[in-house]
Amino acid sequence: MNFDATRYRYPSCRTVVFGSRGMVATGQPLAAQAGLDILKKGGNAVDAAVATAACLTVVEPTANGIGGDCFALVWAEGRLHGLNASGPAPALADADALREAGHGAMPKYGWVPVTVPGAPGGWAELVGRFGRLPLAQVLAPAVACASEGYAVSPVAARMWRNAFRKYSDQCRGEEFRNWFETFCPEGRAPEPGEVWRSLDHARTLAQIAESGARAFYEGDIAERIDAFSARCGGWLRATDLAAYRPEWVEPLSVNYRGYDVWEIPPNGHGIAALMALNLLKGFDLPADRERPDVYHLQIEAMKLAFADALAYVADPRYMTCTAGDLLSEGYAAERRRLIGAAALDPVPGSPARGGTVYLAAADGEGNMVSMIQSNYMGFGSGLVVPETGIALHNRGNNFSLDPRSPNCLAPGKKPYHTIIPGFLSRGGRPVGPFGVMGGFMQPQGHLQVVSNLVDFGMNPQEALDAPRWQWTEGLGVQVERGVSVDVARGLADRGHDIRMMYDPTPFGRGEIIARTVHGTLAGGTEPRTDGCVAAW
């Protein structure tokens, strides 16, 4: 049978998925199944999360890879733990050299925006501390998927096709040849339902699994990365890889109408979602979400929070204020007073001195994981390390070249990061993981999802189905086609520059798992992608 797997003429309805012994929710069904298989083989939620994350590098390479970063929030042993597995700029990074070469901003492609990849180290760290199974068993489904091949899903195929067009136009040097040979061996992107495999990717995953990720940072893989970088004039060296270690961090939270909302602290911009919620909780929202005044308050709170995040968030060693300063109730009250009846063009405030693929996993023992990983812009830098299948990310594109910025490129410094896992708790007990992937949409998605759950009593699936908005810059706001004409007109009347979008891609993709009053698990998944909730 021949048909178009990317065309859907009629709206469909997803319902909440329930489970009692375990659940994995992510943007690709095969990856969710990989995680659930690990649960059924005796693994816990952490093992399942890492199995899913590794499999996503195979089945959704359009958004993440072995050569990217990851972050995780883990509820285990009665409390929440945070893992920052993002990597720093190489020791040879040189902002002065880029400025002298005429660059006013960080390049998007090639070796310059490549920072040390943290994802493999993050997988090993998670399994080593909280997992139950050996890493080799946890990564086995991903190895098999890469070696045996799989049928490409519809949304991934569309993103693959878009990447092929973009890289064909912008990545023409010899250093980019391996990307085309690895991901488009037929001279095109694979079609939906077409089988794609990568034996190089499988071998690399197997080496990571067998060595506890050390092969990536000190062994054969590290040597291959070093050689490729040196040959192309890149900054990344084996010494940068050998020095890398993931970092356990204390999660940040704010209380929003009785729920504690948790994010990873900077260098990520999850704090932007917390700042916006801090502002929004000072307003009494009506019971009906689909009103211009509700959208207006949410947008204004997010704009003010983002203005501060973009000005102040960086590697915490370089920030000019603390996370506590930005989240203080006094500062929230000061910023909240700026929100009025008309749209404002936000500027940063002055706090007192003192930022993909997402997955959620839970087991029947109370462990829960909120995890996110990314190569940043689709496949990333356009570089694939020869004979490894490793697509290197371009996370360093988020560095500034302005020497006055706390986020200015420097050796050993971590960049402003957009990928953020979220978590909800109440009264010291876990409610569950949530996340919305998609660059600078992520904190905006977190704000909207939390508000949908808490303010409007939506179930996990409805909270993800609800139409979204995205502030872009200045007075500009994009809204999905599900937003009513009445709401869009009401926002325009308040001074917002409204643009109706018919492509759902800019509005992110998310998942939610929540523990119910019955002690069971309830999951929702993103209708804007190939999402799946696998339950047991």
C-alpha cells in the first residue's frame, strides 16, 4: 500500500495512558519501547531513561546524538537529584581570534561551535549512581536498533529532509562529507517508513557500553575525535575529553499555587520558567484558559523572565548575580509591577547581587526521571566523526562574542544552555516529570504546561494538546492555529504583534508522567511529533 505518512486531513484524539508498574514517554515509539523493555528485564526508571536516551540517538538523530549534551532530574532515595551533563568550550577556544577574523557572532556550523559532548558521560553517571543493570545491558536495545536498522517515523523524516536541504546549502566543505555519507547515503533523506541503519553508530554505542563511556573520553573514540578536529583546524582535543566529568547539582524550585516546580540551575535557562511562574502566581487567573487576558499575562511574565535570563544566565562561575537573586520574591514583585494592560518590549531588570529530545520515565518503586538531550540545531554542527556515526553538536553557538557578556566564549566555560528537564512535587512527594523540547521555546512550554495542569486542572494529555504561543522578540508572538480568532484579536488589541503559525514545529514537543491519587501512573505525549507512552 502506498500513502503519504505526513498528511493527516482529520483531527485525532489521544487519551491519557495509565500504568501501574512502569512507564516511559518520549517522542519516538521505538525508543519508548526500548525503555519499557529494560524495565521488564529488571531495570529501574533510571535504567529505562538511559536506554531510551541512547535509542533516541538512533531513531531521532534529527534532534540529538552521541555527540551532544544531556540533563536529568531524578527522584530517587526520597529526594530530587540534578545532573548537568553539558560540556565546556575546548581549552583552545579563542574569542579574540573569531572577532579578528570578522565574526560578530558565533558560527552555527563546523568546528567552532563544538563543545565537549556530555551525553555519554551523563548516561554512565546516571546508571552508575542510581541504575540497577550494567550499562552494556541498558544500551543493548540502542546498539541493536542501530545495527539492524529501523523504519523512520514521519516527523523525523520531515526534519531529516529539512536538514538535508539546509546542510546541502550551508555545509559544503570537505569536513562535512561524513554527515552526508552517514545520514543520507542515498543522496537524500530517508522517507517515512524507509529503513535506515548505521553500523558505525552501533559500534560506537557498544564501545561506550563496554567501557562505561571511558572509550569516548579517553580511548579509541577520543583519539578519532582529536584526529578529526586537528585535521580540520578545530579546537577540540583529547585532553578536553579526558578532563570532562558530569556534574551533580542541586535543583532549583519555586512554589506555584501549592506545587513545587523544579528545574536544573544555570548554565541552563530552566530558571526562566521559574522566574515567569514567580511573576504569574501574583495574578488570579480565571477558570477559562481561552481568554485574551490569560494569554496576555502569561506572555508578559515570560517576556520579562526571558529578558533577565538572556542578560544574566551563563556558566554560574561567570554570572554577575545568583540564581537566588533572580528567584527572590522581592525581585519578582518588582518585575511584576511592570505587567499592565498593554504589551511591553522587555528589557532586563537589576536583581540584587548577593536553556532536542525529551523523555520521562517512572517505575513501580517510586523512582522517576525527567531527562533531555540535544545536538542543539537539529543534527548539530554538520560534522560526523569518521567511522563512528557520532554527529557533533553545535551548542557553542549559544556563546556570545561580546566581552562584556557573562556568556562570552572562553576556554573551559560552559555555554548558555536551552535544554531543560522539569519536575513537579507537592508536599515533599513526587508528582512527576514533564518537559517541552525545542530551543528557546522550552521555558515557554514549561510555563504553559504547568499552568495548564495547575491553574486549569487539565490531565497530562490535554495539557500537551492545548494550543501554544511563543514569544519571539520585542512585541512579536507566534500562536498556533488552535488559538481562537477572539484570543488572537484580543492580544493584538493589547499591542502584541501576532503571527498565526500553521506549522506546529516551533511550539516544541513534550511529555508528562504524573502519579495519580490511586498511586498509578498517568502519561501524556506530544501530538506535534511521533510521540508515544509505553506503559506496563
